[in-house]
Amino acid sequence: MILSLEQASSSIAFSLAPLLEEHGIPLAVMGMLVVFLALVLVVAFITILPRVVAQISAPSPPRPMTDPAAEDVLPEETLVVIAAAVAATVCRPHRIVRIRGLTPEDHGWSLEGRLQHHQSHRIPHRDRR
Amino acid sequence: MTAYDYIATKAAQLWATTAFSGMEPGNMIMIMIGAGFIYLAIAKEYEPLLLVPIGFGVIVGNIPAVAGMTLSVYEEGTVLKYLYFGVEKGIYPPLIFLGIGAMTDFSTMLSNPKLVLLGAAAQIGVFLTYLGALTIGFTPQEAGAIGIIGGADGPTAIFLSSKLAPALLGAIAIAAYSYMALVPVIQPPIMRLLTTQAERRIRMKPSREVSREERIIFPVVAFLICTTLAPGAVVLIGMLFFGNLLKECTVTDRLALTARSAMIDIVTILLGFCVGASTNAQHFLQARSILIFCLGAVSFAVATAGGLLFAKFMNLFLNEKINPLIGAAGVSAVPDSARVVQVVGQQEDPTNFLLMHAMAPNVAGVIGSAIAAGILWSQLAN
């Protein structure tokens, strides 16, 4: 080990000459410039990124406005069919106030099933005896 | 032959077949250094995930082999040689970068892009040390491998030295990881020396929220920008951003989880152990190794100072001042240097939280050091 220390210390020679060669200061300066250039471009990209994302994920243009009342109007035939069905089901004087389509949130089938289930075991009132 | 002679002969044979016969003072010194690493890792918790495998590897690598037996990483056909293949050929570092990418959250960097420049400024340590090493007689290839220690990124240092100066790999790897472990010791004095109390108390605005789309697009485009300018960095930067894409796209959670847990752990164990095992006293204990350690310390200090001073320089032009302490995190060493910034900042103002701000130059430093390594490799490989 001592030998290697002596050998190495004899081989260590301070010289500024390598700095002036192609692989000296020019390479170091170029290296720093490339690092800065790459990261400046990254900065520029990150700066515009939110705007790019906003463009990409912008909502589709709104559809032309239509008269909501006109959309709600059902064909007369449909209205007649619904009225007939309600009359056949209710079997007493009634008035249809509103017709609307069921959405998935309404759980229409479940609601209908639950109604039928409750009606199937209706307990008669005592005063009707 | 008398019984005494027979026993003496057998004892001599036994002695010759033990490690004691080949043990030199250098091996004993290295074994003590390895034990010291393990002590620092366990008792002081300095980078235990690295120093325990390295420390034990140092001990393993310094047990002398018996004549005729091939054991070390430098001998053909040994188990250690096969494991060391990943270090020698630069296979492990990119895999570690994949795991780092899958762990890294670039959000703070994306929310405050100007802080990326601090990660570039800190690379001054790499190039000034490169010049310093040239002046004391190292070849350009060796000087490049030594300079990258200032990048404070162990895998990058190993990758570059395996390409440019394989003979110095052990010393460079040990120096890089030692200084990364000593970040809490090296950086604070430099940070206090170069900043005023008022500067250390500067508060910064909280980061904005970054959308998922930004976090997905960033790794792809940033990879293209960095590698078109420095193609030498394609392996390291590619794996880093690939890992990050796995994390951010959220449809490859299983892959991201494996990359940032089991895979990086396995590779870290192999890398640390093999680097440690390569520090055989006969190869490692040389004056050049001591020089490399000295240059590594200079590189680290200059990189820290470079980041700090550039932050102060940026403050000359900024309306919303940045705390110059976060410039010190530009040296990479994720996340230790960011933690040091937080600690030093809180010593001045306990209600000032700089950690998340410091993570921006910290991860930018990883990209910067990988680009610096790519440039040095592409320029010096031939």
C-alpha cells in the first residue's frame, strides 16, 4: 500500500495545460450550456403545459339551445295510450298532472316491485268489518 | 516423522487454508471501514438502505482468498463476478432509476417551473470538479467519472464510471454514496455561510394543484426534450420517466408498485453489496482513491454552493422571492437534501415549511445530473 501511495503521489502532477485542450474548459462550458438549455426547455414546456391541457380537455361546444317546452311535448297517440293505461289501472276518477320518463336513478323497476309487494298483503281496516 | 512434526505440518497446512494467511493490513482497514458503515447505518441511521449492503459487501470483499480458490468480484467465474456484472455493465443503475421514477412526484416541479433551473445550476459542481481532476493528472474519462460525484446521485455515478473509468468504479461509488449519506453534515454549514438570516426566513407561496393530464404528459415530453439534446442520457432519463409514467397513468398500478418496491429493493441490495465487495484493499487502497474522495467532497460542496448562489441570482429578477436555501436541494440526493433544506429553514423560522418547495429542484437535480452524465459519456466515450 505504501508503495502504491508513493507511486501515485509521484504520478500526480499539477498542470493547467489539459484545461485548454478540447476536453478541458470547452467541454465543461458546453456541458453546462446543454444542461441549462435542456432544463430551460423543460421549464418552457411546463409553463405552457396547463394551457395545452386546458385546450385538450376543453368541454365540447354547447349544443344550440332548443325550446324545453317543445322537447317535452309527447305525440298525441302516446298520451292517449298512457291515459288509457292509467284509467285501466286506477279504476276511479283521476287526473293526470304530469308525465315524465324514469331515469336510472329512479329505480323504476325496484319501485314498481316494492309497490306490488306492499299491496299484496294489505291489511283491511277494522272499521270495514 | 514424529507426532510433533506431523501436527506442525498439519497446523501449517490449516493456517495456509484460512483467510488469516493472506490477510494484509489493508484488508483489515477495509473491514473496519465496512464495520464503520454498518455502525453509521444502524446507530446514526445514515442512509441505512445503502450503507448496510455496502458495508457488509466491503467486509466480504476483503476476506482474502486461499491460493487456487477464486472468490472475488475480479476473478472470472465466481458468483460475485456474476453479480458484479450488473454493476460492471451499468445494468443496475437504470433499473434503480425506473424505481425512482415510479416513486417520484413531479407535481411540485410542475407547479413552480422556475425552480427547475436550480437543478441545472447545481451541476456546476460536476463540471468544475471535472476540470479540477484534469489539472491533477486524471485522464478526461476518469475526470468525468469523478466529476459526476457532484451530481449526488449514486446510480448515475456508478453508471458513468462503469462506462468511462471501470478501474475507479469502487472508489467513485463509495465516495458518491458516502457523501449522499453525509448530506446532513456537509450541506448545512455551506447553506448558512452563503445566506443571510433574512434570506433563510423567506416564505414561499403554496404550490398549485397539478392536474392528472399534466402529470401524464410531462414524462413523455420531458424525455423527448432531454434526450434529443443529450442522447447519452437516454438510458437513465428514459427509465426515470418511464417509471414515472407507470405511476402517473394510474392504469399500470401493479407495475409501478413493483418498480418502486420489490424491484428497486432487489437491485439496491445487489448494487450495494457488489459495490462494497469490489473494494478489495489491493484494488481500492491507493492514493488515487483518497484523491477521488477529496475531489468528491469538493464537487458536492461546489454543487451545493452553485444551487444556492443561483437562487440568490434569480431573486434579483423575481418579484416573488424564492428562499435560496432550496437551491441546495438542486444537488439531487433525493430526498435527503430537501429534508436538510427543511431542517435548516425551520431552525430560523419553525413555522416555515420548505420541504415541498425543495422537492422541485431536488427532482430537477436528478434530471440535470443524468443529462450531465449523458453529455460526459457521449463526449468522452471515444
